[in-house]
Amino acid sequence: MSKLGIKIHFGSLKTTSWWEHAIRFVFGGAITVIAGLLAKKYGPAFGGLFLAFPAIFPASATMLERHERIEKQEKGVNPGNRGCDAAALDARGAAMGSLALMIFAVFVWLLLPGTSGWMIIGAGALWLVAAAGFWMVRKYRRRIFGILSTSKQAKPSVLQ
Amino acid sequence: MTQLVIRFIVGGLFVSAFAVIGSMLKPKSFAGLFGAAPSVALATLALTISKNGKAYAAIEARSMVAGAAALLIYCVFVMLLLKRTGLRTLAATSSALIVWLGVAIALWWGFLK
């Protein structure tokens, strides 16, 4: 994990206030109820759309912006656009997470009818692997695509 | 009513758990992945499988592909709003929800209805 630059900061839990946790809990609960009610009223094909509703992202990005702003102000630095920049980075990550979410959904859609219901746990693990994979490809894109382009360039010299 | 309360609690717990994991991770772009974690999906699918069966849940998952595509467009739209306009995060993320809704319903109308 640390080789990839990924770190876990338990300290961030202390900076999150109880009402921030409460907002996320209520919002998440409400969306799950709404998805269930819509599926009941308009059928699973419509209700299913809401399984990928942006339930975490808006609250998390807003909190991230707020924390970033407060952190800079406490250090006596003008926060400027730092809060929004941090939220934009968060959005870039969520975009990659969405691609992995599409893979999760295809996996469940195609394999669930013929397997055990517990397969959704495996699908959750697949989401994590796919999301981390997309993130790593983006992070090391210069190295990965650099190797590809140099190997393309290397071929003619080998032939010569 | 009991079913709705259970849904609310299970959904709230899943969303909170993924949000807490995301908030503990660095760098920010990696933590951001958890903004699109299958939180509502896992909660709903688990409840649906136990109540309505796997075939019903699979139909929901098929539509979720469209929902996730809409989420991808939503995230890119929010990123552009934050980078190119002076909008604050709360305004950008909430106003863009209309984009998610529009794209998701359009995909449902075009391919899944």
C-alpha cells in the first residue's frame, strides 16, 4: 500500500463531526428506501437505476472542501481555491470508481441468476480491484504507456 | 413499515461505512474512488435477493449499469464545474444531480423500458 503512495489516516475520523456522520447515514438510508419504493411502484428496471445514485459523493466532497479550507485557515494560509481543487480531485477518483461500478453491475446482472446470492460480496471485491486498477493505470500512465511507445520505437532498430 | 425501517438502517450503515473508509484514505484521488462505491447497491441487492429473489435483483443490476454510466457523466460534469467555474462544492454537486437524473432516465427510456 505505502509503495503505491496509499496511506490510511485514522486521524481524519477525529476531524469528522457527529453531524457529518449523521448526514451521510440519513442520506444513504433515504436513497436506499427511495430505490426500494421506486422499484415497487415502477418495477425493478426503473428502481435499479438508483442503485448507482450519487449517495456518498456530494456529502463527502462538500466535507472535503470544508476540511481543506479550515486546515489552510488554521495554518494562516489563504485557502483560495484549494477546497474546490481537492473536491475536483475527489470527483476524478469517483469517475474512476463509476467505471468500476459499471463492471460491478454487469457482473451481478449476468452471474447472479445462476449462482448464490452471496456472490454480491465477490462483486464488491471486484469493484475494489477494478477501481484500484483504474487508479493505478492513471497514476502510472507515463510509465505504462511510455514502455509501450518505446517498445514500438525499439522494433525498427531491432530489425535494422 | 418495518421493511422500510430495515432498508433505511441497512442503507445508512453501508453508505456510512464506505464514506468513513474513503475519508481515511490518502491520496485524495484514491479516496475519491469510494465516492462511487457500491454502497446503496450492496444494501439494496442484499435486501432484494432475500425478499424478491435473484431474478428480480438481476433486473435491478442490469439497470444499475445505466445508473453507473450516468454517475460517470455526473462525476466528470462536477469536476469540470469545480475546475472551470467559481461554484462551491455543495452547489456543484447538488445542481449536477439533475444531470445524473437526466442521463439515467434517458438511458432507461432508450434501452431498458
